Amino acid sequence: MILSATTSLVAAGVVGYTYIAQNKVPVARSDAKKIQRICANRGLVVKEGKATRTMQQLTRRDIEGGKEYVFRVPLGLSYNDFEKQLPALQDGLNNRRTRQQVTLNDITSIRSIKDVLELWRREPQRVNKEVELSYDGVLKVRVYDQPLPDMFIYNEKTLSQCKGWEVPVGFNRAGLEKHDFEKTAHILVAGGTDKGKSVFLKNVITTTMTNQPNNATYTLIDLKGGLAFSRFRYCKQVNSLSKNIYEAYEVLQEIQAKLEDKMNELLESGMEDVKEAGDKTRHFIVIDEAAELSSSGEVDATIKKIKVKCESIITDIARRGRACGYRLVYATQYPTNETLRSQVRQNIGARVCFVLETSAASRAVLDQEGAEKLPNIQGRAIYSRDGLKVLQTPYISNDTIRKQTAPYIRVQAKEEQHATVIKQRDEGRTDTLIIEEVGILES
């Protein structure tokens, strides 16, 4: 009996020591030292004569779900220098792939050597820390023990939190991140197939249409055949839905002509922009699969000419559209320096980037690597405006879209749909009934 109790006590002590080693100061110190080593190895040091200045840890504090480390940055380095190393920091802190997780409750529940053995046989948990950076005179590195939730459902509460021309970009540990089209007129959206790009575009359209039904209008261009935007087709705010480059070129020409008219109108009235003029209307040009309009690599001379003109108009909208009330939402799943012109990138102040295959694609969108290292989770993205923020973008269901847009469906839309069905049914007949008017035969 005494031997059994002593054995259990010793075993509990060993397990308890493991718990302390995992959850107390040594791990925290290890992460802080890793952060400093990673930054030094990536060249974030400053040489002053014979001395080499590195980042210095100031404080450490517990935060919900993890810890925050505060560092003094050497003179000569900027926050952007450290922000570019975010992927390396995250990889380095996850270098220890697994750990045996022991909780305080596990220790207090030990009653025998059998309980101890079961603890040691427990499958190790995978380490999956996430890192966030911020700067307010000192560098703050937040290290979270668990990743963000992999689902964020768009609902009425989400919608109610957006005012004016705001749309929900996503949820992170700070709460709901929003993009304001009145402050940053254009947005670039990029991501691989089935990662959340089209869902995000539908979120933008639904939110702005619901919150500004009398002021928002849309030109929708979907170069995958129009399916992504088909449910918005009959909304009264939608001017057109283009499904190929020929239709896109036609509507882009019309937009450029109206943009020119608005520019001249503002100039004649002495106004700087539509906001000063009191014009509340904002027109959204939403382009999905915009890389299809790229002239790069095009062989056919006629199509290449059309694409070159489309590129020129889109660049003009990105450059002059803000003042005239035009908002460009430019989306692509194939971002490269060739398909995404630098003149467009330079005039788009915000980017939402989902998982991409290569670091080169990430640099084309974000001007740095990182999107290729995002977890393979639908909706997980990097939002770039004032710094980079990893977040989970909202998932908006088709039922939600249908409910929110129902009040804006044109009445004649149902009649048009009914006529289309009759036409298709008639086209499928093999025999046609022909009725002719004839006169009365005289005897």
C-alpha cells in the first residue's frame, strides 16, 4: 500500500514537473528568445561601429489565448522590416511540431500508476501557433497557442455592425475587421480556386446593396460565364452583367465615358470630388477573374487589341475613379506581375489575399511573401491596408443573399424568366402548330 502510494506520488511529481515545464516561464522565455534569434538570423540588426544592435525585450504579458512580447527596435529599422518576416516568425515558433499536453486537472486526478501510464500514452498535440505584429513606438509580438476558428458565418449581426459604405472583411482576435469604401475606394481580391474569393465578392455586393439600396449601383463582370453573380442579375441596382471579354469591353467603354462626364462636371462646379459635391451615389465595378482581361501572352491580334483597351480603361478607373464615385473591386485567382499591372496595384489601397500557390503570386498582391503559407482553410486570408492582418473572412450563404436582395428584384424579372422557359420549351418541339387566318370559301 505504502509502495503504491509512494509510486503514484513520484509519478505525479514527474507529470507535474512536465506540466510546469510546458505551461510556465520556460516556454515563454523560449518563444521570446526564438523571436529574437529569428529576427537576427533574418538580418534585422543594425551595426554601429564595432557594435551590433539587436531588438531588446522590454516586457511580457499574458493575453487571452497566448502571450504578448514587447521589444525595442534598433534605430534604423522600421516596422515594415519586421512585418516582412511574419512568415519566418510563425514557421520558427512552430518548429517544435508536437507536444505532450498535460493539464493541471490531469495531475490532480492521478490515483495510480495506471493513470500515469495513460497520460504518457496520450497522443501528442500538434503545435500550431499564430503570430500577430503591431507597432506603437515599440514592437508588439502576440503569440497565440491556437489558430483562429475556421468558420465565420455572415448574419444579420454582422451586417448591422457595418455602417455607411463599410463591409465586413473578416474576424480576428481583435474582433470584426471592416473595409470602408469611402476611405479606401478600391480593393484587390486574390486567391486560389475555392478558397473564398467569390464568396467575399458576394459579401461586398450584398452588404453595400442592403445598407445603401438607393445610392449603390453595380457593373458586374464575371469572366467565368456569369454564374458567380447570376443571383444579382435582376436587382434594380445592377446595370449589367458581362460574361465575356466582348461584353466587358462594351460596358467598360460606357463607364469610362460616364467617368469623363462626371470629371468635367466636377471641374466646372469647382468641386474636388463627389463627396464635396454632395453626390451620394457610388458605382461599383466588380470584376471576377480579371486576369482574363490581361493582354499578356495573348496571340490572337483582335482579342489582344480588345484586352489592351480593357486594361487601359481599368487603369483609368483605378486612377481617377475615387473622386468621381467609382469603386473598383478587382479579383483574380492568377495574380502575377504580368496579369496584374503595376498601375492598377499602385492605385488600389487595400488587398484581401486568400491562399496562393507561390511566394511570387503573394508578392504580386501583397508586395511580400506570406499568402502561400496560409493554412489551407476556406476563407482564411490576409487583409492589407494599414499593415497585414490574418483573419477569417465571412461565409455568406446563398439563402442569406436571397433574403437580403429579395426587396430589390425587378418585377419584370419573373416575367422574363417565364418567357425564357416557354421559349426553351418551344425550341425543343419537333412539330409546330401553325394557325393561319383564311377567308370563307364561297360556293
